[in-house]
Amino acid sequence: LHPDGTEILDEFGRVIQTYTNLDIMSNARVFTGFTFSRRRGNVEELFRSEKSRQDPLRIEVDKHDFFPKSSVGGHWIGDRYPLCVDLPQYHFLKLGAKYQFRGSSSLPKVHYNPPHWD
């Protein structure tokens, strides 16, 4: 799509697809291995369920697909980001590094919740 939302057309006037089924299947593999976690005993709920609403998902490592996933546009998810092992040791302690504490409020300034969540 163009930035104004209109469709991009090829030389024959046909709409160019934004993504394909292969893109959908590859991106769906990101979520493999997630399972529901058991509910906590220290939280009241209005209805009884074995599934937790506070910690709804956990990942089972043996069931997760660790292979690379392609992204829309012919790249790979995570491309252009350094691997943790390639970062300098203790880079987060270097002069000028920033730390943002995000846990002091239920709605910190660096978070954004869309209005329809309220």
C-alpha cells in the first residue's frame, strides 16, 4: 500500500499483494511452542479455570521452532540486529548507557495503551 492507503498496481493495473501465504506461515512459526500456564493460587478470579489469566502463555522450548523466519519484503526477522554474542562484553555498563525503569507505575510514560483497551 501507498502511505495514503491506496493500493499499489503493477504495469497491468493489477493490485500487488502485500504478503503471501508463505509469509503468513513463516510468521506463524514465531508462536510455536507456546502453551497455557496453570493459574496461580494467590489470585482471585471471578470464574474457575485451570488456565492463568495473569500469565497466560509460557514457552515449551522443545516445541518451539528455532529456525529463521522470513519477513514480509524478502528479509528475515531479526535481520540487521546484532546477536547477543557479537555485542561487546558489559556494553550496558559503558559510559553513556541508558537505563529506563519501567515498573514504578501501572501506566509508565514509555508505554502506550490504545484507548479501546480501557
